[in-house]
Amino acid sequence: MMKEIIDNIELSLLNVGYANHDADWNFGPVCGAVTRIYWATEGAATVTIDGDVHTITPDHLYMIPAFVSHYENCDGIFRHYYLHIADTSQHIVQLFDQYELPFEVPILESDKLIFQRLMSLCPKMGLLRSTPDTYETSSCFLQYSQRFSALPLGPKMEIKGLMTLLMSRFFTAGHIGTNVSDERIVKIQRIIERDLKSVPSIDEMASEISLCKDRFIRLFHQETGLTPTNYIIRKKVLRAQILLSTKNILIKQIASDLGFSNVSYFGRVFNKVTGMSPIEFKRQNK
């Protein structure tokens, strides 16, 4: 399964450049289909994810995976290289979901050379404006992806290799987060992800693997770190994010397709996970 995911990842370079900020890198919540990698050269900034504040400083690499809702802030000088990556197949999201990755890793001289090489290969792929709502939209996403696809084969192969090398630094330092060893829970995960609209009830899932409800909930939490209900919600919201940023579908239809009979409830759940409403998310990515 893991090999199949890796083999089907299709990375595209959306943007690479160098930015100078002075107390004007203040955005959020930001959430979309773009994976960001930063290398700061001067000053500092913070990124807040799920209430945890992370500091960006020189001599480290930083990565924010796609569909992770976050806030970006700086109150002074902040100069950094940035790299925006998309996986048009959306398979990279499955890896992000399975791994616990560090927010930062120490930067190597080879990492710096990779950034410089990418800048050399793609001198006109920087952002015109740093505000997310001016570049993280479906039209820009499509335009940037097509721009990358139009590159000659040789440079495109090299760029994909360089991006993969930078991302591999985080996967090397990370580890599989939900290393589910109990085959009964693996079976339930497959049932859940097979049809998010018609997920069985907790009682039905417990019965499927011959456990009482309380024992099933405890075992599921022990194996995945989440209750069955929270696991299902997380999967549904992630699927909604992908649909909202890649398809022209009404929010009401997405809610229905994911098994939410009440659009308002879907909106509350989505907001709790991402920090923004489905409408705000769609506006930012549309």
C-alpha cells in the first residue's frame, strides 16, 4: 500500500523564491492544497498550528503539509526562501496522514544548494504578492501546475528530484504515526475509508469485529490515538478540503456526499478542524 502511494505521487513546483518581510508576514488561517517548505536566512517568524506556536529561525528547514490550517506571523525582519509544492494526484496527503513529521529539521549545506539550484532552474516562479488569497486559489493552482508541466522534460525531472530530496528530510526524521498492529482495527479503518458517506455506526463496527462497544472504542483509541468518531470526522473533513479545493461542487452537495444530513453541522465540524468555515476555505482556494 505504501509503495503504491509513493509510486503515484505527482509533484509539481508551484512557486520558489526569496522574500523580504518586515512585520508584514501576518496571515491566517491559511489552509489549502499547497505544501510549503521554508529556509529562513535572517530574522524570525512564527507559525501556529492547532494552538501550538512554532518559531522559524535561520539554519533550519520548515515544512507545513498540504491541508494543515495555520497562522503565519512576524513582528520584525523576516527573510526567507520559500518553496510551494503540489501533488496533483493528492497521494501525498495520504503519506502526511500516516506519518508524524517534525515541523523543523536542521538545514544541511546540500539543502541550501537545492534551493539555489531551484531558483536557478525557475527564476520566474516567485510570488508577485505574498498574500495567500492572491496565489492560493484554484485558478492560480491550475495555472502554476500547467506552467510546471510545460517545462522541458530534463529540467522537470531534475526539479521533481530536488523537491523530493527536500521533502525526504522530514520523512527521514519522522515516523509512522498510526502504526496500527491490530488487524481488527485495520479492517475497520478500511471500512470507514471505503465509503465515508455510509460509515457504519459504532455499534455496527464493534459487532463487525466481535467486540462490545466500550472495548472497541478503547482498542481503536489505543491503536490510532483517536476515538472512532474523531477519526471519522478527520477523514471526512480532509476529503471535504480536497473536494473544495479541486472540484466545483456546492458545499451542500459535499456535505451530503460525506453523510452530513445537516449543512450547518457540517460547517461547525469543518470549522472546528480547520479554523475556518467551508465558505471561507472555498473562497481562499477558489
